[in-house]
Amino acid sequence: MKKDRLKIGYFLPTTGFGGTELHTFSLITYLISQGYDVTLIFPVSSETSRVISWCNDNSIAYIDCDFAYPGGRQNKTVVGDIQLQLLSKTIGETRFDFAYVAAPSPIVLFGILGYLKQRDIPTICIFHLVHPSSTFSKKERDFFKLSYFRRLKYVAVGVFTKDVMVDVLGIPKDLIKVINNGVQIDKALSTNYTLRKQLGLREDEKIVYTFGRLHQQKSMDVLLEAIPEVLVSEPNTHFVWAGEGELDTSLRSRAKALGVWS
């Protein structure tokens, strides 16, 4: 008798489109290529239209659940209770053998982890970002420690995120596994060729291409301070950055002060 495929629920409490969503697409594509049956659970709205289009274009099953954190000053645990009720009602009797949770922010997790713990579903919770300035009450911090059950694994996409999870959320560091974000090599090589052509650079000139949010998490300021030293030994190197974010103005100003802006 043929064994049924493992049924995976991928929980994406998103309100837009960015790195978390792209990471989700890549991971779901891989899981399906390995023969798993994956269903994406996320809020269907105009803000998530790119996620909807991706699901439709790739024949990915999805469930509409409006469980994204609304923001503002609402009590996080109260919102978590609402999330739990929404999930119970929306998913109903659907049973998943395994779950992934993509956390663009920890505040979206209160109801989701509670729901998965209730049903004792093996879960990998991926933390994509935790703001260092975030504040959580003792009760909320205790939630992340108490919600950790034997079938839940916490994953951080970098050491920075892990450190903030420990400091801000109070999660013991030995409970967090770091799996660093990577890049798709074939696309990176293609981008390198296109950039070289657009910038009119010779083959012997080097390009250091960086793309992403201009945010403290990315440590762009550390790279910026190193550029003058690199140029001393490698004067034919060009640094190209693509992205936007809260550090845009300060990084531009510092690059001009260092004499590396063009």
C-alpha cells in the first residue's frame, strides 16, 4: 500500500511582501519538490496579492485566515486569543502532520504557537526579524519559554536575530538554531553580468553587490566602514547597494564622509 504524503501546514501571518515571503516561496518550492503536500495559510487581501498570485501560478493550495497582528497598542496576548479562535474556526478539522511558521515579527506568534501546541503538531518556527527596541511584558516573555514544547524548534535566520531573541524575548539560547540566509547562486551570477554591462565595468574590475533592507539587522554600517580599507588593497573594486530602509539617510551621509559615495 502506498504511504500518504506528509501533509505540511505553512503559516505565514503576513501583511505585505518582502524577504519573509520570498524565503517562504523558496522553502515551499523545495518541500513540494521532495514530494510533500504543502498548504499555505495566510490572510488573503490586496496587500498579499503577490502571495496569492504566486500560489495560483504554482498551483499551491492555500487557506485564507486573517490572523496577522493588527498593530497598534492592542494587548498581544488578547490578540493571540483571537488568532487561536480564528485558526480553530478556519482550519477546522484539517489535520497537518507538520508545520512551519514564518515569523516576520514575534508579535504574530501568540495565537499560532498556542494553536499548534494544542494539537501537538511538530513545528519549526522561523524568526526572520526581532526589533532590538521591541518591548514585551514578563507575561509575554514567559510565553515564548512556556510555549516551547518538545515538538517545537526555534530557528533564527542569523546570529543577530538569535541574539535579539535571547535579549528581547528571553528565549534560552540553547533552544535556538541558526540557519543563515543564503542566495541563489545562478541568479547572483546573472545579476553580476547584468550590472557589469550596465555600469560599463571591465572584466578585471570587481563588484561587491549587496541588496536588502537598510536596517541594523543587516549590519550595512559595518560593511561601509570597511570599504575604504578594501579599496586600499583592491582599488578596482566597486560596491553596489540596492535597497531601502530606515538607515538610508545615515548610510548615505557616512558614505560621503568616507569618500566612497559616487
